[in-house]
Amino acid sequence: MAPTLNPTDLVTRLNRDVERSLRRARNGVRYVRGTHRPKLGATPKEVVWKRGKAELWRYRNGTVRYGPPVVIVHSLVSRSYILDLRPGNSLVEHLTAAGLDVYMLDWGVPDELDADNDLERYVDWYIPRALAAVRRETAQSEVTLAGYCLGGVMSALYAAAHDDVLVRNLILMATPLDFDEMGAMVALLREGRLNPDELIDDTGNVPADALYSGFYMLAPTTEVAQKATLLEHLWNDEFVEGFQAMAQWSRDHVPFPGAAFRQLTELFVRQNVLMTGSMRLGDRRIDLANARGNVLNAMAERDNVVPSSAVEPIMRLVGDPARREELRLPGGHVTFGTGRGALKVTMPRMAEWIIAHSDELSEQEE
Amino acid sequence: MPANQPLWLTAVHRLERAIGEPVEAAVRTDTYFDAVTRINRARRKTLGMVEGVSRRAWHTLNLPAGTDVRRMREQMSRMERRLAQLTDEVAEVAEDGRRTRVG
């Protein structure tokens, strides 16, 4: 029997559809005009240290109840606001609201002046100085060091090579170790194909467009499906805002410093040195097993940028075997910053782990 | 895929996957990587040849070519980098000095 249509339901449905159509038209116009873009990286912060393009931000969002401070080291290929995407959808906001003292080491947008920045410059120069600034700010001798993507590799190298600031916890978020498993992202750089210098432009860096093309080619047709989904949900302000924020971030890459890119190609991609558990940096050998502190290997199960198989070896190679833990999270590479899985699982579980490995501060320390 | 998704959207998603999966598989093959490499090399070679001809033309008129300007820019960048490095070093020394005095 065909369902009977109640007149009240019909009016309600009609009202809803009219209202949605109006909103759809309004949001469509806004989207096409590129106006009403969401505010990104909105958690209140202040710059507490700066050298060159690198800045250390301290987030101010409520009372700090736990220590040591959490210092996030961002990747070299993307913008750090993915971890503070928008209010209500931000790892930084979640951690600060949980009572953690959160810092972000942001690399800015490299230009000609940064072309000589190599891994030594990041691991032995910027990170130690930024952490010294954190120590001065907080008067605490330890930190929770959290690296995202390539920032995780640099954090692991720092934790294994330095003891000037003690790393109580080392969190590696989507951090590649086995570059043989990185698939299409690095295949062009393998021996016999492109040389790093063929990608480096006049500024001495790999242009942001080249990096964007690399990511785009991982799934060249998904944009069509995403746009269709946007069209269906165009009436939903929240959805449109989230879509715009993600679309902006995924196009917003930064140039990759040439010197670091040459090293990454030769050492990580071609020699896959990280899988030996050690590498030569500057004038000494760094053994990843010497990384101090509790190690959390946080990986996204559906990550197509840094697949789990590239991340899993962390559990064999970084830090003390008795202090390693693994956290498998739903979602893709950006689950640390956005998405339903991020809000329900990633952010709460990250905060729980950090708090479980931190101390509650006395009122004086706060 | 949500259950209440309209049919047209389901169809678009299915079509996108039907096309997308083979495309994604194709851009992960050695043939694709080799083709990209060859195209990139050919592009650079052509660009180099064009630049060479244009350089000779400008030099005949005793004028600087784009490659000269680029080389000069690179030299200036190197100088700027060295200057930035020295600025950093001076800032460090000054900061250490301030901290020693305060301490």
C-alpha cells in the first residue's frame, strides 16, 4: 500500500525544501564569488619565538592544567593550520581545552633565503632553539614533542640526537619511516627518473605547485565526487564551511627548501636510510632507538599519502621498545586535523594519551 | 555511503569510482612515471634551447638576457642567505649576552 501523505507533514517538508533551496542559492553564490571563507587557524595564539620564517606559537585557550608543554612540529610541505582548521574542528583547540599547554613550530613560507635549509638546519638549529624558547616560557625542563608527517621524522631525529631539552613524550603523527612504501608520492624520484634538481626552480626550492600536483595525482578524479557532494549539501552552512576550509588547505602548499629536498631524495627515498634505524646527519650518526621518552606512533588507517606500511616500522625502530605504543585511527592523512573521525576518535584519544603521560600542575605552576 | 543519499549523487560517486580507480592505477604504473620523466626532460631541453637562442640574440645587442638576470638573482639570494645567517648568529650572541647579564 502506498504511504499516505499527512498534510501537516507535506507543509513541513515543503517549508524545509524551500528554505534549503534559498540557502543553497545563497551559499552557491558565496562559494562561486569566494566570499564568506571560514576563518582558519582561529585559536588565540601569540608568537613567542621567531627566526627567519620559522615561528613558535603559544596557544591561549583556557587554563593550563597539565605539563609538560606540547610542542607540535609541523611538516615542511603543507600549512600548519590543518591542525587548527576551524573552531569546533581543531586538534589544537581540543588539546588546549583539555588543559594542555600547546605550542606550534610553524615553518612559514620558504623563499630564496631558505633554499640552503637542510635537515641539519631543522633538526640541529631550529628545533633546539624553539624548544629552548619553550623552556624559558614555561620554566619546565621537559616537553611532549609531537611531529606531523615530515615534522615527525625531524622530531624523531631531534629526540634521538639531543638532550638539551628532555623529550618526555614523542608523538609521531602519520610519520613515514619506510620510504619504499610511500608509493606514487616518491616513485618519480627514485633512481633513473627525476633528479631533485629537475624539480627545483630559480628560487632554489621545489615550487608549491609541483608538490600540489604530486598530491593531486594520487586521486585525480575525486574532486568531481567532492563537488557533487558539495552541491547536495550546499544548503548546510556547516558543511560548506568545512568543505571550503579543507579545499583551501589542500591547495595551500608551500615551497620545499631545495637543500632539504635533495637530502630527502637521496637519503630517505633512494637509500631508505631510516629503515636501517640510523642515519648520518652533520658530523655524527643518529640512532633512532636512542629517541628519548614514551613514543606514540599515531597512524591513520586510510592514509593514502603516508600509508600504514610506511609508518609501522616506527614500532621496531624508534625509541625504547618498552615505551612504544601504537594508536590506529580511522580516516586519512588529515584525520589529525579534521573530519568526523577526528572529532570522535582522533582528538579525544590523542588528548587522553598525552594527559595520561603528563603531570597535573599545581596552582603555582599553572 | 549514507543510506539517505539521493540517487543522482550515488550515481555520480559510482561513475567517479568507475573512472577514478583505473586512472589511479594508471598513474601508479612505471609507464606513467617514465612518461612524466620523459615529458619533463623534453620540456626542459626545449626550454634550454629557446633560452640559448634568445640569450645569443640579446647578447648580440649587448643586452642582458633572462638567464643573466636569473644568475644575478641567484647570486643575490646567496648573499642574502649569508647575511641572514650572520644576522641570526649576531642575534644569538646578543641574546646569550642579555641572558647572562640577567642571570
